Amino acid sequence: MADVVEAAPESPAGGENKPVKVKWYRSVFYNATILGLCSFAAPGLWGAMNSLGAGGSQSPYLVNTGNALTFCLMVISCWLTSAIVRYIGINGALFIGTIGYAPYSAGLYLNNRYGVEWLVIVGAAFCGISAGVFWASEAAIAIAYPEPRNRGRMVAYWLTWTRIGQILGGAVNLGLNVNRNKAGKVSYTVYIIFIALQASGTLVAILLNRPSQVQRSDGTPVKLTIFDNPWQEIKATTKTFFTKKFLFIILWIGQGVYSEAVFFTYNALWFSVRARALGSFLSGIVAVVCGNLLGLWLDQNHIPLKKRSRRAFIVIMTLQGAWWLWLTINVTQYNRTQPTFDWSDPGFGRAFGVFVFLVSGFQLNYNFSYFIIGQISSSPQETIRLAALLRGTESAWQAVSYGLNAVPIMAAVGGPYINFGLWGVSILPAWLVIKNFGVNNDKTDVESNSEGQEELRQKQGSE
């Protein structure tokens, strides 16, 4: 295939850079696609199974216990990722991170078909050990590889692949269970398909370029390397965790990701098999649209960064509040009446709509969290640390969420109540971080990034 030429963005100084000749297999878009395919095969299909409600099982409690274990282990592996990158590079970390997902699916398959429970827990443990490394490394790649002015769209594009896994899983399951209008578990054939696809993710990860090989359209290099020894890196990561700029977004991260167990459990408890499959399929499509619209907005560089970041935050949090109020009203009623909704039943739209919107809200929060990390990071090394901390913090919140949702009363009503409360208490601390974006001499995010890179180069040159 011929090389492609991409137009370079205007330089911060006001001049124009000449177009840079970019080989297609070294381009940012190529690497975003490879990263997206890995995300599709690994967390995307993991999400596809859980979007069916409780991993497709009839009862959500065993699967929620396994997921809680997964996320507990991910906290540890995320924390250690920057030290791992020191030895095997970001590519090796991504490769290792894909390995544990297929055993997780195998556990769900055996449980679904034969009632075997032990492999659900063992598979969840394997998944947790590798997935933490995957999550942290993919986040660092997604933030560091694109040009700053295109980061929002590239992050949205990458996250689209994650949701494609959910959409595909929902479509397959809907086709297999379209006539099943009662509660129950999904067909075990779905798991066989998922296991094969997840195993392919390890091979796809090999195709990712090293940071030094990536060719940006503006000619700037990608710097994503760890130089410190592992112990120093672990200490630096811990120190970064206790900075004000990260501590203030911990509750905001929590309100965004705690919801996954809540709305997937909601889907499992109150809907028929085919309605659950429809929810997995349709919510993924809506989430993709919303995530890409947010990415497009965040990349409108002719609009001041201050305005873009504040408006995005206000819209996301306002919508989230409305959706949590809606869900709280629903689950309070359903806990008394114990319905099972099929798409032909009265009241299905009210019950189903909030699930679709909450999945979309999860996608919006995910996309915006990478935007925040990109803004508060001051160096390539800190990007890796912050990405690891972001994913580790997400894992901790999700471990708590899935653990609590393994308790029947929490699954029915407690989870939505807690998440609604988290939403409320997270707004002010997060705002104290968001309000500072773009207020430093009214710089744009592109200019801030360029100056940060220049400061880093000067520092390295003086050492």
C-alpha cells in the first residue's frame, strides 16, 4: 500500500508545518486501530458478556463475585504496570495484558453449560492479573500516541472498538435467543464464539508499533518510556496518586465506573433473555455515537479549552444525575413488584430506556477521563503513571461495586442508591480540577502539551 500524506496542524507559534509523509502502518490511525482491535477482543468481549446481564447467567451473584475478584487483582497489577513497562516496554505490557481474558470466558462457559463454579473464580483471577496491565498500558497508548489536537477523536475511535465487542455480542446473542421471552441464561454457543475471538487478541497485540516507530502527522515523536528502576517507579506512582490533582478526581472516577455492575445487574434482574440481548446490542450503538460526539467536541481546537472542558463536564454530570434519578425510581418500584420485562410488555420502554442511557453515560465518563489525564499530565513518564492510577482506581471502585452487587439487596436497590450518592459528592472535587483547564494565559491544550514536551527535552538535555 502506498504511503499516505497527512496535513500537519499549525504550530503553536502561529506558523505552519509542512505536511509530513507518514507510512500507513506507522500512522496514529493504524496504531489506534490495532489498539482498538485488542480492546475489542479483550475488554470489549468481556463487556459484551457482562452486558447480557451477569455474564449471561441466570443468577448474577456468582459472576459478580468473580468480577469483584478480577477488579481487586487489577488494582495491584495496574499499580505495577509502570514498573513492568520499564523492562518489557509498552508493547510487551499490552501483549501480556491480553492473555487472561479467554480463561475468564471459559469459566463462564463451563458454568453456563455444566454448572461448574470453580473456573469462574479461577478464570476471574487470571483475568484480573493480566487485565490490569492491559488497562493501564492501553490507556497510556491511547493518550500518548495521538497528536494532542486529535486526541479526543482518537480516544473515541479506540473506545468505539470496545463497544463493538458489546454490539457484536448482543447481536449474536439476540439471534440465538430471539424467541426466548422469559428470564434465564443465554445459549452456551455464545461463549464458544467469544473464547475464540478473545484468544485472537494476543496475536493482534504483536502488530502494535513501538513508540519510537510511530509517525505523527505533525512530525513530533512519541515519548512513552520509563527510565527509573522498578522500585523508584513504584514510589513515583504512589507519590503521583497523592497529588491534589489526582485525589480530587477519585470520587468522579468512582461515580463513572461503579455504574457498570449496577446497570448490568439491573439488566440481569428485570429483563427476559432476548430483552437483555437487545439491551446489549442497542446500548452499545448509542454509546458509540455519544462517545464519538464527545471526542469530536473535545477536539474543536478553535474553541477555547476552558469552554470545551467546562461544557462537556456540565452536560455529562447533568445527564448522569437525571439518569440516576430515573433508575432510582425504577428499582424502588421493581423491588416491590418483582417484574420480568420482555419487549412486548407494558412498561418495557421506561424500564429499558434508562439502561441504554446509563451505558452511554459510562462511555462518556470513560472518554472524558482520558481527556482529564491528558490535561493534568506533565511528562511522558507521568502519563504512564497517571494512566495506571486511573485504571487502578477504576478497578478498585468496580471491585467494590461488583462485590456489593453480589449481595441480593444491594443488587436490587442498594447499588443504584449508592451510585446516585457518589454522583452527588463527586461534582465539587472534580470541578476544582476541571475549572483550571485553559485558564493559564488562555493557552490551548495543544500549546500546553508542546510547552511540556519542550520543557522535558530541555531537562533531559541538561542531565
